[in-house]
Amino acid sequence: MVKYQVTVSTSNFAQAPTTNNVFIKLVGEDGESKRTWLTSIKGSATFYLGADSKFSVSCPTSLGKLVLIELDKKPLPLFPEDNWFPSKIKIKSPEGDTYTFPIYRWIAGCEVHLFREATALRIFDDNHHLGKYCREKELKLREELYRWDVYKEGLPHCMKADCPDSLPYEIRFSFTKSKEFLLTASTGLVELNLKGLTLNKENWSNVDAIRKVFCNKKTDISEYVQRHWKDDAFFGYQYLNGVNPSLIRKCSTLPENFPVTDEMVFLRGGGCLNDEMQKGNIFLCDYKRIDGVKPNVINGKKQYLMAPLVLLHKTPDDKLMPIAIQLKQTPGDDNPIFVPADSEYDWLMAKIFARGADFNEHQLNVHLLRTHLLAEVFAVSLLRNVPMVHPLYKLLVPHTRYTLQINFLARLALISESGVFTQFAASGGEGMITILKRSLSEMTYTSLCIPDDIHERGLDDVPNFYYRDDGLKLWDIIHRFVRGVICHYYKTDEEVCKDSELQKWVQDIFEHGFLSNQSTGIPQSFGSLDELIKFVVMVIFTCSGQHSAVNSGQYDYGGWMPNTPISLQRAPPTTKGTTSEATMLQTFPDVNTTAQGMSTMWLLSKQSSDFVALGQYPEDHFCEEVPCKLIQDFQGELEILSTTIKSRNKGLDIPYTYMDPKVVENSVAI
């Protein structure tokens, strides 16, 4: 008779323990144990919060190398069935070998669950018949749990689910996350209701009244925005380091539909427009994706959504200053080009309409589509096609945490027919779907890879571009980490090509995320190590750094509505000299629309207490020495980058923190 020493670790978060009886079976290459009840003198308190519970399993002879374990549980008589979240199980064999089995999954009901030993195995390495059986069974189950669905034709596909409770336990919010999310949402709305703002459909009577919407919810940057929202330098700064740094590009030739002349503009430092373009000092922001979009109707009033063109100039003192704004795509007598020399409110209104367009472009294309919806596609494809024992699963599963539930909630509460965005944003409803479809049809692989994107937009040398500076450093750190891990498991291009699970993962992404559109440049398969590495880096960067950059500052820059109006309800001026402060107040969204927009941005910017920063891995999916050392190196490089960013920010009027690894979440979780 031989004995195996079994240590079961229960996770250390709310509702993880169980009072149920737990049973285990050990399966090795030379045999299997009997189904054994893991019992101790602690009885029903055996698997308590954060516990390491020790047991022994006896077998007549050695089982050889352990391949998998079978795990199940049953409630005690008169006790309720409850869920259990073990983190891992370690088993020491009679020969002295230690095997680790990552679990990190809710064990619900009485069905038997199979788990593999932690050593990563590609599909062509998994030669034992029991391993192959476990692999096939796991993927078959996952294909049933994670089914593709079409939310709207022409958009990336999503996971099929009827309600949050229908989501598999392993991808749901934790108890802590759920309660905090609901508390943040409810307290914001309660505050607005008590102030009588959510039902008030009147115009704002004065700008000072807007300050009372969320007077107790301020950040250093939101207060800076209140003071400087009218400043041209701050308007230009936001195109580089605000929540939408993805639109601006260098302009070497003016678009034909934007007939700006030297006589119209004043360029600090002298020179003509053409000369400054040739020097690389002129930049363009073109909102053409919004052109012709049907605007929303809010509080019974038609809203207005422009598709402006904004021209900016890099001045000799390295500021980015707006020099011309045309609010509609087609030039004409009723579509003047506004310049800083115009009257105060003519110029300010032009900037307000540009900021309104930027809100809708940012929320739908840059934020929702390019981070949330793509992250869901990456996650669903991973969970459907790649088993837990695969190195790619171990590498990417931390970057899927909470994504599927947060996206389900977004479809339920933000972009559904009764959602906040649909009801209160200028592009809500039909316009929203139009913008999303256009954005997906124009998306490219290079635009998702920050080194390629920055170069393609001609922004390599723009000064004070902290999104670029921090983002490129972060990309490089992730790239070194991913290359190290991938090259540990794949030595040749041929090994990449013959991994069918790897190929099915990217094929599903191409088909369900990019709707098989070859013009995107998204790979349909991997033909080399370099192709695989770059794509995995893009996935991790999108789910972490890029999402942080376009999400975390929403309240910073949108908490002061005049800087980021969710909608505008008066047509823009068609002739100069017709605007005033009263015109501006009539154009701003109504009180209730303002309140709904600001409360939503507050909720979406609020970090939860169970936040997991980039590079932190509470779940030990890797067990081998090399990837574990690479994780340590990765964490060390992220620590250095964080220190560098903090040091740089001490000298800035507006600190840029959104790419600091300390505040970048591992996944799209909010």
C-alpha cells in the first residue's frame, strides 16, 4: 500500500469555502486510485476561507506519473448544496515527486470535474490517451458553455447568455466586485435623485449650476478641466493625452473638403500653412465616420451630432493649438471654418461641437469596439478552443477576467434599447450601430498595434505625447515577456503551424471578431513564431494598457460636462457672429441628460478593490521554472516603468497616469 499526500487550497475570497463533502480520484499513467472522500476532524469546516487542507490517498501500488485528477462534491444531509472555489491541489507521490493541479474554477453541483497537471502541453505533446480524452472532453464542454451569438449584424460576435446568472461561474464577478459595482452605480444615482437632477428636463440656466452635479466627486484632473476647458492649449492637449489619443494624425496635405487658407489662420512663429505641413507641424482630426449618422431624440427634442474636421498646429514652444474647425464634412456658405480670431462664443461653440463629436467617436469606436468588444472575442475564442493545459491558455486567461460579464452588463444597461447610452447620447440608437459598423469595416491590424499605429499616423516625434511614450515602453515590455514564454514552448515556425488549437483560436477571432474581412490585415492563421508573438502582444496590450488609456480617464475629462458633452441639442451656427453664452447654454444637453452621462462616466472610471494590476497573477497557472522566472522579470520591468512614469509626472501640470502599470488592470474588467 502506498500513500499520496494531497493538499487542497481553497481560495481566499468571499463565498469560496464549501461545507459539502469533497471527493477526489487520482489518475496516473499506470493506474488510478479509488474515489476518495477528503475528510478530516474539522468536518464541514475542512474547506474554509484561504485554507490549505491536507489529506492522504491510499493506493495498492504506485500510479506512475500523474496525468489528471477527478474532483466532485456532494452536500451533507440536511445541508444546502453550495459552490466551492479551490485554487489548486498539490499532490506528493510516494516517489517524492510533487504535482500541481491548477483549479481556479467554481465547483458547482455534483458533476465530476477533470483537471490536468500544471505542466503546459501543446496538443501534439499530449500523447497519453487519458490526456487526449481530458483535452477533448474539456473543449467539448467549453464549446457548449461559450457559444457565439450575434448581437447586431455587422458587429463583432459576442457570447450567448440570457442573463448574468446564466454565465458560467468561472467568469462571473466575484462577490466583492458585484457588490461594489452595484453600490457605486446606486450611490451615484441616489445622489442625483436627491438633487432632483435625473428628472429635470430643463436647460442649464448658468455654467456654475453644472458644478453642483457631482460636487463631492472630484479628481485633481476634473478640477483642472473645470478651470481650463476653454483654453486652446488644453483643447489640443486632449488629442494627445486625453481619453481619445487614437484619432489625431500628421497632415501633409489638406483634405479637399477642408479649404483652409493662409489668410484664415494665424501660425505662431510665422510661416505659411504649406511650409508648416512640410515641416510636420500640422495635424488633423477628421470625424468623417460620424458623417450622416442619424442623431438621437432626447426628451422629445432632436439632437445634433457633427462630423467636424479639426486642424492643429505644433507651436515653437511645443504646444498643440487648434487653428481651424469646420463642423460638417461638406464645405459651403452655411458651413463656415471657425478660427481662434472669431468671436469668443463662435470659437468656443466650434470647440464644444468638436468635443461632442469626440465623445461619440471615443465611446463607440475607441473604447467600446476596440477594447471591450475585441477583448470579448479574444476571450470567447480562447475559452472555446484552448484547454487549460495549453501554454497559450495559461498566458492569456488572466487577461479575460470579468470581461464577459462586464460586456453583458454593457449590452444590458448601456447600449440596449433602454440603456443609458441609447437614451441620452447624441448617437444613441440607430446612429450608434451605424458608427460601430463603419468603425469595424475600417479597422486594421496595424491600428491595434501601437508601434505601427503611431508610425502610420506620423506621430513618432510629437513632443509631450505621453500616451505614445508610455504605451510604446509598455508594448516593448509585454513583447519581451511574451517572446520569452512563447519561445520556451515553440522552437520553430513549424511547431506553430501544426498546433491546431492555436490555429483555431486565431481563425475564430478572424471570423467572429473581424467578420472574415481580409482588408483588416488580421491573420487568419499563424505561419511563424513572430506572427504568433506579435498577435499575442496585441491581445494583452488591448486588454490592459490600451483599455486603461481610453477608459480610466473618462471621469477626469468627462466629469465636467462642457468639456465632454454627451449630446448637443441645438444646431451649430451656420454664420459667424450669432452665438452667445445663452446660445451655448441652450445647446448643452438638458440637466437630466448631463446627470446621466456624468454618473455613467463616474461608474466606468471607478476601480474595484479586487482590481488586479498588469503583471500580477493571483492564479498560478504556470509551474515550470522558465515561465515563472519570466513572470518575475516581467513584474520587475513593469515596476521600473511605473517608477519612471511617476518621476516624470512630478513635473507635469496634468500627470499622465493611465499607462502606469500600477493602475493598468490585467483585463477589461470595468
